[in-house]
Amino acid sequence: MKNVLLTSLLIVFTSIISFGQNSSKIKVSGNCGMCKNNIENAAKAAGAMTAAWDKNTKLLTVTYNASSTSTDKMETAIANAGYDTEHHTASNEAYSKLEECCQYDRVAKTDSKDMSCCKDKSCAQDKSECCKKGATCAKDKSCCKKG
């Protein structure tokens, strides 16, 4: 009888703890162990209960309480820390503050802007239309900067 009561209490307690918890996987750019710590800490600061980033798959697995945070809030915090996610791009300023080993190869995200001029490097001219649209391209910064 005592074991049945303890088992019942354990089931109820586990149900209460897991109630409202969500789990998600978020694609996050990064390179190394320092990136792992920064990404996980940013997600936790934004409300994740657990956060584990895999540098090989570039996937962050988080558990969180949906009543207190969201994947959007976590992705925003991660982008503010300098890391691009699948839905949020880190600012050039945040990215440039990362340690050199953490500065991953960035993929130009268009955010609905035409950045075709980046492909042929015609945006390298300071007054090009592409630069006026605020485009960024080329890791070596030979193309536009946010402008």
C-alpha cells in the first residue's frame, strides 16, 4: 500500500513538472565550444529551462515553458549574442564582437531585399543601389556593409 501511494505521488509530481513544457530544435550558426556556451547561455537567459547546442549539426535543443518564453524570444537573444538563427540574423555589430574562432562563415540573408548585386560584386562601389538597400555580403567585406 505504501509503495502504491509513493508511486502515485511520483506520477502526479512528474505530471505537474512537465505540464506546459515544450521542446524545440533551432538551427544556430557557430563553430566551437565557446560558441556552444554563448548560444546555450543566451537561450537560458531568454527563458529556456534546458539548452544543448550540437556544433556538428548546428542544432540547439531547448525545453521551455511556453507561458513564460518562446522560440522567437530565444532566437532574438541568440542573435543579439552574435549568432544567426534560422529566423533571426545577428547584427554586424554583435557578430563582430565574437571571438575570432567564433566568427562562422555567414550566409547572406536577403530578408526580402534584392542582393543579386552581391553575387557579381557590383555592390563594391560605395554608391551602388544594393548598398543603399542595406545589404551585406562577402566575408572579406569587399562588398557592401550595412549602409
